Amino acid sequence: MTNSYAENAQDGRDGADATGAADAADSRGAADATDVPGASDADGAAEAAATARLAVAVRAAEQALIEFEIAVETFRVEVENFSRLHHQRLGPMYARLDELDAQIAEAVAARSGDPEDVRKAQEARAAVLPMPEVEELFHGWMGSDGLFPEAQAMLTEQPVQPPQKVRPSEEARRAYRDLVRKAHPDLARDEAERLRRDEFIARVNAAYAAGDEATLGALTREWEAGPAPAEERLSASEELYARLEWLAERKEMLAAVASELEESAIGAMIKMAPQDPDRLLDEIAEKLLADVAEREAHLSQLVG
């Protein structure tokens, strides 16, 4: 999710909120008019028209919120995938740099004997992650069926296959957006329908996060073959007001989630190269390798 996509979704939602607020005011005014003795049938017609406009505003707000939610979920998946790749590829380099920094500080302290250098060496060593205990070493490598394939490969000195790189294809993105727009729980008009949609969207989100295009296709066919959505009925103005308030609260919650994602370290990195995050990883890896070489040369001079 690029910034423009998120901002466009929010702008659409804000526009719907403004329309809803204006129409709500019109509807309230029309409702008040009916309390005046002798109010004509025209007043009742005006109230009905205002309520109809409010219903249109609610539907627009619902669609804008869904678009925003799609954008936030897409960016969350991108952050999660990039974080995994970042850790797998660059984690060992960061660990090597920490170790070299500790060794350099210790070599400097050994040469000078200065208490301040000794203190810095101790701090640098403390920053290096300690060797894990046995339980920690196997955490994430062993499941209910025993060692995972990666762990088994390491213990038998076989080549380790890197974890599958997950990034939803453009086709998967299209299928996901189409499914969310059709089956989103916010479009339900009763609790039973909401529960059905909640369960279905949870499966959609899981397939999208795994980049599983085939499952998304199957879910599309399942939804199309399922029960047709109930016909929308005209809501009373009080229900529409409550609906707009709920939509506004939901939008604020999603905006907070989006802000947290975008302000995270990984989110900030993705924003630097939203179209080609792999290139960014290559650039960072190249810089880290140069830093490692520089520190190794410095350490060699100190202990040589």
C-alpha cells in the first residue's frame, strides 16, 4: 500500500462522512418540521427524501471504509513479508557487526587499560546476543511432528532450503480486493449474516497472506455459489445515524493501525522503495557487507 492509496481511501471516507453529516442535519431538520402543528404532507416528503439521501451516504461510507480496510490489510501483509525477508537475509550481518564492535572495543581496552575503554568494551559485549539455551535454540525449529525440515537439514549437514518467499501476485491482489468488497462483514444486515461473513473473510485473509492464488480462486467460486445477500431494506434515520457513527469509529481504528504500520522501521523502509523492496534489501546488504569488511580490517590492525 503506497501512501497515495491509503490517503485516497481516507479522503473518500472523509468525503462520505461529510456527506453523511450534512444529510443527517437535513434529515433532523425535516423531522423537526413534522412536529409543528399543521405540518403539510410536503414536510413528510422532505423528511423521506432526507432519509433516503442519508442512506446513500451510509452506503458510500461503507464502500469507502472497505477500500481503506483493503489498503491497510495489503500494507500489513507487505510489512510482515518484508520483515521476514529482512530478518532472514540481514539478521546474520547485523549479528556479525555487533560481534566485531565488541571485539574492537575489547582490543582497544586491552591496549589502553583505560577504565572508560573497559566500560565501553563491557557495554559492547553486553549488546551482543548471548548464545541461547537448548530450549531457545530449538524454539521455532521443532513442531508436534518433530524437527522441521530446515532443522533436520542443518543437523545432517544438508543444504538448508530458505523459507518460501511470500508476496501476493497481482492476480491474488485483484481476487482479494474483489472478495472483500463483496463479502465484507460490514455489509451484513443481521447478526447471522455477519457471522457467516466474518468466518469467510478470515479464510480470505489467510489465503491472501500466504499468497495462495488457487485458494483465493476457490473462495471466489464458493462465494458466488453461496446464498445471495439479503435485499437491503430502507433504514430508519436513527439506525442510519448510528451506522455513520460506527463507521467513523471503525475508520479511526483503521487509521491508527495504518499509522502504526507506516511509522514502524519496516514500514518506513518499504515506503523508500514501494515498487521494488527486494532492491532495497540488496542495497542494505551491500552496505552491511562493506561495514563488516571495514570492521574486520580495523580489528586486524588492532590485534595484528
